[in-house]
Amino acid sequence: MSVDEASTRALVVGSTGIAGQALSRQLLDAGFETFGLSRSLATPVSGAQAIAADLLDADGLMPALAEVRPHLVFITAWLRQPSEAQNIEVNGAIVRNAIAAAAAGGRLQHVALLTGLKHYLGPFDDYATGVMADTPFREDEARLDSPNFYYAQEDELFSAAEEYGFTWSVHRAHTVFGFAVGNAMNMALTLSVYATLCRRSGEPFRFPGSETQWNGVTDATDADLLGEQLLWAATHTEGRNQAFNIANGDVFRWRSLWPRIAEHFGVDWVGFDGAPAPLAERMGNAAADWAALADEHGLVERDVNRLASWWHTDSDLGRNIECFTSMNKSREAGFLAFRSTPESFFDKVARYRAARIIP
């Protein structure tokens, strides 16, 4: 794509995360001067300029971003809290503070906000149990009655857009398959770590989730595809002031993909076997086993907790409802990119192996 001369500077909030890393690479490839904001000066993407700041420190964010003066802002960060009330307080503040600091530079044109399917499924406190829309989920569905930090984030975005005069977009992703370490929601790496530990122990690669998820239709989101939509919405009129689902564009069943993952890792597998078998309850020895495995194979990360998010994978695979999204609105607006979900998964496995994160 060609870069508009008037919009050449981008800020990625949450640049070390699974979406932030993919997006940062794409922004750099597209010619944007790219800044990555996180709590540390980590720079996992070469070429992105790191900014360390606390997103909950509104006063500290102002000087941290004073010289950045971005045209485009992408908010991909969130912080999980013990209750939804705290999620609303903290994650609403992240959006509010980040936008106020970025807008102070006087050049802000567009803010893109990454959320997810809890918009349709409900918050952690009431996840997938309340009244929900029919599948495939569509962007014009009414909000649920439950308090939801995604709604709070959207409201902060809409209010700031009116105050500062920028355009906005909201991007609702499903389970993301991507390349990142230390991310709270990373199913591709979690399942890769699980399969690798099964191969080491000789235990079968057992599906941890519900019968509904084993047999039902679902979808997923490739992190690179997500980055493409974020960038497209920020640089095309058709993407502005809109909320979009973002999934790969195909659907699949875990009962079909699970055996392929097992074969890829060289392990025996067990499907749904009468009841869920959550990973969080079965991986008590994972930390010690992974550290030993990392030493044996010369891997770059010994801490399994920076690789595997058992709770998140249990949550997604344990749902007792069908879950997939409509991509029609995005397609009709002109975003036509797609991914094959199996190819997305195995592409990420190959990248983790190449980086010596898994053997």
C-alpha cells in the first residue's frame, strides 16, 4: 500500500503482545514511522521505537508521548483484573489515558481499538451463560445487559472521538493464532507447548474442552490477518467509524483439526471423552518439565508461564455454545483478505520452532 504523506506516524499501544507485534511489522513494512508503547523498553520488532510507560498513569503518559505526536493509534493492550467491575475501571482508563496523551500532540487522525467476542458472549464473570446472539455473530447485535469492559472501552473511544475529532474503528477478534511470548491469550503456542510436553511424557494429547467445542463449528483469527484489518481500517474511508469482526473467513471443527495437530507433533490423541479435561487442572508439573525440556533442547525460554496460557485455552475450548462470526460487513466494505485456519496454526508452529521457542 502507499502511505499518505499526511499520515506517516503510528503508535501501537501494547506493542509486545500477540496483535501488537504483528501490526508493528506491517506498519514498518508499509513505511510508517512506528512507535511501540508497553510497560518495558522491550523491542520484539526490529525497527519499532520503544516507549516505556504505565497506561494507568495519565500524568506520566503525557511526557512519554509528547514527542511522538502520532497520526494513527492502535490500542491492542488490556489488563485482566479479578472482577468485571475492576476490568471496566482499569481497561476503560487504558483507552482514555492513551488517547488523551496521543491527542495532545495535535495530529491524531484515527484510533483503532482491538476487542473480541466477549462483546457477544459476555464478560469473564458471566461468560457464555447469558442471552447471546445467534451465530454467526454480527456487528449490529445489541449489547448484552451484563457490564462488560469492552463496552466501557468502546464508550471511551466514542467519547474521545467526539472531543478530539478523530475517526475510529473497533475490531472484534476471535481466538488469535499468532507469534508472541508472554501473552495472556495465545492458543497456538499453548497447544504447541502442551503437545510438546505430551510427546516428552508419552501422555496422549487429550482435548481439554467441551463436547460442543469438539463437535461444533467455530473459527479463529490469524494475528497477521488481524494486523492487516487494523491497518486497512485506519487508512481507508470505508473502514472508519465502524466496528468489524475479524476472523479468518473459514470455519472448522476441533475434531478435525485436533488429530492433525497431534500428527504434526508426533503424539497420540484423545478427543472429547465424556467430560472436559481442563489443562489448568492437569499441568501442575509443566513448569519443571518445561524447564528440563528447554535445557535439553537449548530453547530460549525456560518459563512455561511465559508461553502457555492454560486458563485462556480452557475458557475458549470449554464453552458450551457454538461460536463463530460473520465477516460479511468487512467484506462488503472492501477488506477481502482471509486465511486458512489450519495453515495459520502450522505457520505459527514453524515460526516458534525457528525462533527456538519450541523444539
